[in-house]
Amino acid sequence: MPNVRWTDIVEIMILSFLIYHILLWIKNTRAWSLLKGLLVVGVFVALAAVFNMSTILWIVQHVTGLAVTAIVILLQPELRSAMEELGQTNILSSLFNLDNTRTPEGRFSDKTINEIVRACTQMAKVKTGALIVIEQTTPLHEYARTGIDIDAAVTSQLLINIFEKNTPLHDGAVIIRKNRIVSATCYLPLSENRMDKNLGTRHRAGVGISEVTDSLTIIVSEETGDISIAYRGALRQEVDADYLKERLVTLQNKEIQEEKHARILSRKGKEQDKGTDPQNIQ
């Protein structure tokens, strides 16, 4: 029997976890089509090896290094997104205490959520196209610079006026950071993945920014008046106001009431201990 140490078991678990998530990542990106193509090439190379086709084997031997470099270049957006997602996981945040957005108010206030939901529902009723990007942890400075600075509080009236047809600011996207509208008429990267042909540039831009950042994008269709949400490269269409508010509350990352109550009790306990300290008694 081989001598199996506990570190070997841990190593097997780690490798299994990594391989599973790598295969899952490949399946959900363009790497899946590329992998199927590589499997076809691998079959031809195996046949060439079996029948000793020296010319084909020589070409494969000298092209392998170049092919690996080309694959990395082709999958650069997906690899970047995977690395960003790895750095934004709750595991790392809990280990290194990087999650500083879990405050009593969260990333933005309840008022901001209500104003966004109210604006989207009203624009949907009259089929006013809109594209709203809500920043999370990935900075959107490079995209905000492509638009016009606004730096105003988030209100439904302002959002509706920005996206009103035939106005100077209605084209492009609005970027929201915390409780402020940072800029308008911003240009966003378009998604290169296959999408429904009935979806236009606004939806493709909404999905595109969600593929390269962790932002949440709200799209209001000018043709149908439907509200859609793009997050992590996935598009959910025809959502109602309740679902939109639920997603914004989740994105808000607000401190739950129990945690808030525990902090208040802890603070009061410290104040009482400080008040009963003999050194503090006058």
C-alpha cells in the first residue's frame, strides 16, 4: 500500500476543485469552441503518430509553442475576467478583510435603489431606451472618461431627462457610482458572444461591460419597453420592478439588521465598560 499523507489528500481536493472550475469556465466561454477544435486537431495528430507521418509531426512539433501563445491572445478577455472574478471572491475577501462595502448603508442607499427602479419602470411604460451601469468593485473610470461628467445625485427625474429622446445626453450609457451619477453618454465595449438577433446595440453593450467588469447593467428597450439586467456576462430579459429592486438590494451589500444590532450592542457595552472604569469616574 502506498504511504498516503494527509497533505496528499488535501492536494487531491485542491486539484479536483481547480480542474472542475477550469472545465466549468471553459464551458461558459469561447474556450469551449476552441477546446472542441483542439480535440479535432489532437485526433489528426494521434493518427499521424500512429501511421508515422513524419512531415505532419514535424510541423506540429515546431508550431506548438506558437499555438499556445495564439490561444492566450485569443482568450485574453476571458482570462482577464477569470482573474478578476478570482480576486473578487468572498474567500479572499474574508481572508484578507477586503470587503469594506458591508456597511449599514451598503454601496448605495435605499433611496438610490427606489429612484433607479422608479425611473426604469416609468421609461419602460413609454418605451424610452436606457442603459444604466452600476459600479461595484471594479472601477469604471476608463469608461466614465468617454462620456460627459454629471456628478449629481441619483434621482428618477434626472435619469428620465437624460434618456429622453432627441436630447444631447440620451445616447450612450449612464454610470452610477454609490449615490451619484458620474457621467452620461459613455461608450461601452460590445459583447462578442452570440446573442438574439432581435437584440440591438444597447443590449450588446450592456452584456459587454458585464463581461469585463463586475458591474450590473440595466437596459430598457426602446422597441418593446422591456427591462433587462446584464451581470457577469448573462442577460436576463423582461424583468419586473420587484425583481429589479431585489437584484439592486443584493448588489447593495447592505449590512443585515442582525449584524447592525449586534454592532450597536457591542458599542453600548464598550461605552458602559468605559463609564464604569474607576479611572473615568471623577
